Amino acid sequence: MAGDAGAEHDALVVCERQFQEAAGELRRVHDDVIDHPERARDGAVALSGALLQKMAGRQELCIRVLGENLGDRHSAHALNVALLSMLMGRAFGWSDEELLNLGVGALMHDIGKLELPERLRHRDEQFTAAEMRYYEEHVARGVARARRMGLPAAALLVIGQHHEMADRSGFPLKIGSDRMTAAARVVALVNRYDRLCNPVRAHLSLTPHEAISLLFAQCQAKFDTSVLGAFVKMMGVYPPGSVVQLTDDRLAIVVSVNSSRPLKPRVQVFRPDAPAGEPALQPLNLEATPGLGIRRSLKPAALPKPALQPAEPPEALAA
């Protein structure tokens, strides 16, 4: 058991490092979009391929890392959307080419915002009508930039449709699911989920469990039902990385979903009195623990930082 926990910890450290490296590469791609569009295209395609090869196969680790706010807000959001979208595409059995184009479109879905003033890059209910129209122009600006980059047609459609909704309440064209590509329907949902978990105003953030619940309970008309159902199945009721309070009041981190019993995932329980040199988190399978369950989800800040931050990787991994 301890050996499994150690291997899982080491894999998480590697996954976190890869995410941070990807965030740095994505910042370089964004820096090239305006003045070096072809170089930006090559960088986006290469990064999408790297994500597909190195990270998208570690589904639960990837989902767990996404909640850790690694990197700056803009690059972290784009990476979150790209990774979750590619995991969804893989669950649907899409080809590597389809996944690659999906990744490129998701990584670049907000490039139209690069031309907007900082205060207009994130939708605000306080916007005037003119400001809202200007904000919504980021979609058309993004498509224009993507064309200059020479991105694949499938990626262009993701960029152009990532704010469209199944009930035709989205923008800019107010088309429904029947006119959206499958990739765009995935990115539209994942984009909304990540904005709920990681909004500009941090105090408004929802836990992953709260975001999943809100999407399922209140937003079913806005998203493709098959995509929403597959997303909930993949993420679970308590997605990996969720901080939860158990029914015996102990705090824990969810590490993997249980598709047969969604309310009984595998967790790592925080041990505040762990002796020096021993892990602060102890693996626990709730399915094998009758009478013990999850009482509620909590914000990550509820768990002490030492429990959330893995130790430095061993030399063999750092090499």
C-alpha cells in the first residue's frame, strides 16, 4: 500500500512538472501569435502532440493536476481546457488526428483575447452593451488570427464555436448543437466548467463537485446531452483532486473515481499527526470501508499546504 502511494506520488510530481513546462511553452506560442503566426502554429501543433503523447494517457492524474492552479491564469485555463477536451475525445474513441486538431483548437480558443484590453478579456455582468459586444468580438478576432497562423480547419471551427450553446443562446452566430462540430461541443462544455472552477474573481470559484452539480442540474439545455453525460461519467461526482470532508470529519483528496459507485471514490486521507518522515496522506478506498463516505466538498484552502504540495521529485525523476 505504501509502495503504491509512493509510486502515485512520484507520478503526480512528474505530471505537475510536465504541466508547468507545457504552460511555459504555451506562453511562448501566444507571444508568437501576432508577429510570428507560422511559428505559433508549429508550436501549437507540437504542444498538442506532446500533450496527447505524455499526459492524456494519465487521465486521473491529469484531472487532479488541473485543480492546482499551476502557471498563469491564461495559459493554465487553455491547458485545462485542452487536456480535459482531449480526454473526452479519447473517451469517445476519436482518432489521433482528431485529438490533435481538438487539442490545437482548445489551446488556441481564446487567442482573440490577446488583442483586447485586459479589463475586457473576461466576461463581466457589469459590462455595458458596447463592452459586451467588444468582448464577444474575441471569437471573430481569434478565427482571423488562427487563419493567419494556418491552423487546420477543425481547429478553426473549435475557435469559432467555443461560445455557441446547444439552445442557440451562445455567440457569435447563435447556432445550436446540430450545426456545431463535435469538437466544439466538447470545448464549449469544458470551457464553461473550468471558468466555474477558476474564475477571475477567486472568491466566486466553485469546487469541482459544485461545478459538476451546477452543470448537470441547471445547464443541461445549453450543452449537448451526450457530451455532458460523458463528461460527468469521466469526472465523477467528486473529480480527482477534489478536497472533501469524510463523514468521520477527516479531510481527504480524491485520487480516482469509482464508476460503479460514484459516491465511493479512492481518496488519500490527511494525517495531521503523521510522524516526521512519514507521508501526510494515507490511501483509502471508500468502497471497501462500509459506513464511511463523503460529507461535502471543500475549497482546496481547507487542506494544509503541505498535504497539497508533493515533495521534491527523487533524483532519478529530476534527471
